[in-house]
Amino acid sequence: MSGIGPVEPVNTAETDDSYDIIGADAPRLADRLTARWHTLPARTRRTALATAVITLSTIAILLAPTAGSPDHADPYTPMPWPANVTEWRYLGTAAPLNSHATSGLFDFEVSVDNGPPVTLTVADAAFAGLTAHATPEPDFTVLAGTSRRITVEISVSDCSGLPLKADLPFLDVTLRNTRAIQHHSFIFDGAYSRDLSKLLHRACRTRTPAQHPRPTGSARSQNAD
Amino acid sequence: MRQRSLVILTSVLATGALTLTACGSRDNSSGKSGDSGSSSTFTIGVDAPLSGENSNTGLGIQYGSQIAVDDANKNNWVPGVKFKLKAYDDKAQPATGQSNATSITGDKTAIGAVGPLNSGVAQSMQQVFASANMVEISPSNTNPQLTQGKNWQTAKSRPYKTYFRTATTDELQGSFAADYAYNGLKKKKAFVVDDKQTYGAGLAKIFNEKFTAAGGKVVQTDHVNAGDKDFGSLVTKIKNSGADLLYYGGQYDESALITKQLKDAGVKIPLFGGDGMYATAYTDVAGKQAEGDLATAIGVPADTLPAAKTFISTYKAKGYKGDYRGYGAYAYDATTAIIKAVKAVKDANGGKLPSDINDLRSKIVDEVGKSDFQGITGKVSFDQYGDTGNKQLTVYQVVNGEWKAVKTGTAS
């Protein structure tokens, strides 16, 4: 039962907002920066502090007139969590599956509604015998108010235990913005379910219990026992 | 069958009587009216277990609705119209829920209802609301049959056009839990238990199917009764089964005792359940023995929703009892959907509400079906079955005595 968290808030050096993690094993950013700070020579630390004070004072002086003016005062807009503003929509297969396919290319439209840019990493695809990654780059960023067409390659690495029909298949994605890191499942029905089932059927229809067709890597799990 | 006929007869008589009464209660002294110089006050009924079993989450529904009504009145969401909430305690009993539904529909000022908590209670109430043509929105019912019919897996068919929900279904919840158990936790052998209730048995069945489809093995299944306290024989069966996970379909009242007795017997496997378990009462009762246990729940954590921030602070500031986290924000949005529907009816009717209560109720049902607004839980809308368009789920785990989100999911 270890390796499930941590899920506690992490304070960043960049902003005063708490930076939260759901379902990720990552060291606290503040802890890393604190440890690094203490390794610096005392003179370097003094210089850095003085520079920071001067910079912050200058910014405060420059911003003071506009902040005090009701005409220019912006209402407070909370920073959204990435999963709450990110949408995935299945578009279809990027290329026809051949009769003995053990992998397939699937197109998705990813959009971010508002807030800061969201960086996404495709981590897993529904079953332990499948691997998934976005092409050509494993990580990609989507800006608020925009959509990107993404191709995900799904490969069958192990047929044993894989169903031939994929009901409600998942795509596990790590979402990052300046507010949080979230491990999130996008769950699909309809066309993606049918197309993935087609791939599973073609890759595994003649399987035997010990069969391992053309392994392409092991599935990556976010959590381990 | 006879019971159903009585329900229909009672509802028809009540509806007939209401056609002879005026619409809402007029309050000419308020001076806050829209077009006519007077204001009308309408009642929204909220039904949930408010005492005894399940009341920790039931009270969260009641007070979630209360905050929505207070916000509507304070901010004059519907000019010339005020709302009041009337709470009904169904004690998690279907017969009591049905009786409450009859009372709500018989109230000449009532224009809609929020609740109930339990799917089994909802089954007994749906027909009553349908006969009265009054909208009912549950913030927590997850059994697929309620909106998609008995044959929902093969041929979906909406049984009642007056029933809606802001919670997603157990088809998703069971799949999400099975995926996390097998692929996330790497559990291979599950012991599946349910409480024989509509919600618990349905969820356990779906988990069983999905966990098996994912590659896991269900080593044994068993049932308990709601209200049981001693699970000694069940613990022995689980211990002897070699299971590495216990999945429970039911409410926190029983599962908190099961996990306590299980761990006390030295069986250190996690108990995984559904939204009925996601309550502070679970960790309060099970204490340290709940550590590492898991539950899926509808929606994303309320504290990750910026729009829910004020709701949470209001709930805490008012000192309301119960736990808002499971369904409170969804009850707020369900109540808001009814209130917004009243406004839509008024706007579409030249700024006046229909004087006939049955006409008003009917039009509210239609407008709720067209809901499309940003609630505090996200976008509020309903599909052709009355199911929510907001299909989000979260896996929570007990970490240091508190429920912590470990994974979220969205269905498209």
C-alpha cells in the first residue's frame, strides 16, 4: 500500500499559491529549493536577497498607481486546476489498422478552456498489457482557449489478460499547470471503444495464454504496491 | 402492483386538488416583487436521511440545498419570487421516502424536489413525482437503472421524464474503481461484498464485472444487511479467501465497522468502496484501521473547484452538521437548476409565472431538461436520460486519518 501519495500541498517559490499534487510521487519543490539555497555561499545568498528586495520594491512602486485605481482593478480570478479545464475528444484512427496490427495511432483533440497553459503527458492506456504515448513528442502543452490535435500510439505488449472488447477504455494522463499536477483518467465510450477493441482483436485474437506478441515495452503504472 | 396503483391514485387526487388552488403563496407585503408589486414564495422539498444511518452525507445534501436557496433569495435570482426549503427525513427507508414524496407533491407551494440520497429510496419516489409532473433532482443517486431503465446495459430507456441527477452513474464509478484497483494498486484477487440494497448491490456487480474484465479475479462474493454491526463470520471468510482487496458496495455505516473488524483480526488488506463510503463518519468510526482504505466518489474534490470556495466557507461558517464533501455542492447545483428553471419559465411567459401550479410544475420539468449553466461543480446540463453532463470521478484514500484525492477522471 505504499507509493500511493503524497497528496499534500506543496508551496512554490514562484508564487504564494499552494501547488498541489493529486496522485503523484514528486518531492516537494520548496524542499528542493530550500536544500539548494543552503548549499550556496553566504555572500551569494546576501547578494541574492538584496537583488530580490530591490526588484520587489521596484515592482511595487510601478504597480501601486494602477492597483489603487478602481478602473483598473481586476477581479480576483482563482487559478484553475488543470483537470477542471482540460478536455479530450476522440477524433478517430490516424491510420487504418492492418489485419495483424499490434499497435495503432489514435487522434484526439485536446483543448484547455481557461487559466495557465497545461502540459500533458500520456502515461497509460486502460490495461496492463497496453502501452501508450503521444507522438511525436511525449509531452505537449496546450494554451488556454486553444485546441491541439494529438496522436496517441497504443501498443499491445502482452495479450494475456487483455479483453478483446474494451468497454469504457481509459487514457491516463498527467496534467500540469502552475496550480497543480494531477494524474487524471480520460474515459471514452463509442468510437474510441470500438476502434481500440478492433486493435485488441487483431493483436490478440489468436493468442494462447503465454503469447506475447512483439513486446513494445512495459506498461507504466503511476502507483505501485 | 397494488401499491403502485395506490401511489398513482393518491398522486392523481393530490394533483387534481392542487389545480383548484392558487399558485404559490402570495406575499403582498414584501414589496420586492417583479411586475405586479407582490412576491410569490415557492417551496423546494429536499429529501434525504437526516437522522440515523447515512445521515452524515444526508445532512450535507440538506444544507447544500439550503445554501442555494439562501443565495437565490439574497441575490434575487428570480425577481418577484422567493424560495423556501422544506426538509424531509427519509431515514434511508424506501417507504418513508415514498411517503415524503407524496407530502411534497401534495404541498400546493412546492415546485420541485432535491434528493434522495439512496438509489433504493429513489425507486420508490420516482413514480410519485412523475404522476405529479414535478421535477426531482438527486445529487447522489448513482444506480444506472434510475435514468436508463432496467435493461440499461443492452437497451437504454428513460423510465421517468421528471427524474434528473447531478451525480454520474455506477457504470463509470465501478469501471473507475476496477481500473484503479487492478492497474493502480496492482491488486489481483478481490473479495466483493454488498449490502443487498439497490445502490450497493448494483455497484458491487459492476465492479465485479469490470475488475474481471481488466484481468483480476473475484475470489468470493458475500452479502451483509444494512444495520448489521457484527461482521465476524464475514471477516473469517475474507481471511481464508486469500484476497488482496476487499471491495464493498454500500454505505459507510457498515463498511467502517467491517474494516475495523477486519484489521483487528489481522487482515491487512485495503477496503475499497464507492461514494456511499466517502464520508467523514467513515474515518471517525474506523479510526486508524481505515488507513489506506479507498473510495471513489462523484465529481472532483470540492476544494479544487474555485467556484465552490464560497459554498464551503458558508457551510463551515454556518456550522451546519453533516459532511458537505460527498454531495453538498451537487445538492447546491441541483437546487440551483430548479430555481433557474423557474426563472426560465417566467422569462418565457412574459415575465409572469403560470397561475396554475400543475402548469408551472410541468414547465419547470421542461426547463430543467434544458439546463446549461456553470454551477459550483462545473457545467450543469442533462442528457436525454436525465443524467448529468458532468461525468467526473475521484479516487480517495485515507491518509493520516483523512480522505485525500489520489486520482481524478472524466468521461466524455
